[in-house]
Amino acid sequence: MPEPLLQLLTGPWGLVVMCALVVGDAFLVVIPGEIAVTALGAIAMSQGSPPLLAVIGLAAAAAWCGDVACYLIGRTAGVERWRWMRAPRVRAALDWARRRLSTGTATVLFTARFVPFARLAVNLVAGASRIHPPRYLGLAAVAATGWAAYQAAVGAVVAALLPGGPLLAVVVSVLVAVALGAAIDLITARRPRSRSAEADRLG
């Protein structure tokens, strides 16, 4: 890895960039927030800087801020004001989030944090449904912390197992994180279909 880039990533600016990406990831799923946290986790383990706990703590705070911002949008603007909210795919996600939140707020907020598009829908609907703010803020904090610890741990574990330097650790940890994310997406996508098929069978 080029020395200037390594200095950037191991210094405070690396944490600043990571936080910006994580906050942006709460709104736009194409922003690589997860990858940023995983990469910083790998660098923290292989280089000793930035501290791994700082990566987790700041990533959790950034994720919480992004989720709360989405909650506030849902609370103040609802989920129908803008055209993009009325797109078929978005409507389907919002309807799914509304059904899931009605069955278990804590479980849904925690699990949705790990699924990019689901977390956007869940946080918007949580705001629009006017879930009690103190309850939401507490649950969102727990979910953000668990998510940040998981993402950083993936990078740290890979870096600990691979002695090939920070570049190899970052590349492999990112590939592992993407694969795990794809697996989570596949599992969560199959569950609704399975439940729908079961409902059709019983009906």
C-alpha cells in the first residue's frame, strides 16, 4: 500500500472519511459504509492505528446519526411526500417494514441495520409510525453498536490471520465482508417469499 495512503488511513482523516461514508450509507445504499468500517478494522489490527475501539465507537456513532436522521425524515415528512418514495420497489420495502415493525420493534431495528435497503425503509417507517423517540434512540444505538463491532471485527480477524501486510488484509477483509453481506441479503430475501408461500398454502 502506498505510504501516503497508509498514513491517511491510519491517521484521524481515515476515521473522518469512514464516518462520512457510514452516515451517507444510511441514505444511499451504494455508498460503501460497511466496506469502510471493515477496511479500517483491518488496518487497525495490522498497523495498530487507528485504535480498533475508536473505529468501532466512531462507526457506531456515525451509523446511529444516519439512522436517526432517516427516522426524523419519516417523522416529519412521512413516507409518501417525495416521488421516489412512491416507486414500486420503495413502496414494497416500506410496506414490508411497516408489517415487520408491528410485530417486533427491537428485533426489526437490530436485524435491519445489517441489510442496507431494509434499514432505510425501517428507519423511515419507524419515524412515520411515531415510535416513541427514547425507545427508538436506545434501540438504534444498540443496533448501530452491534453493526459497527461486527463490521470492524471482520476486518480485524482477517488481518490477524493474514500476515501479508495491510493491503492484503484490506482486500481480503473487504471480499469477506461483501460475501457475508450477500449471504445476509439472500437469507433475508428468501424469508418473506417462504412466508408468503406458506400463507398461500394455508389459505
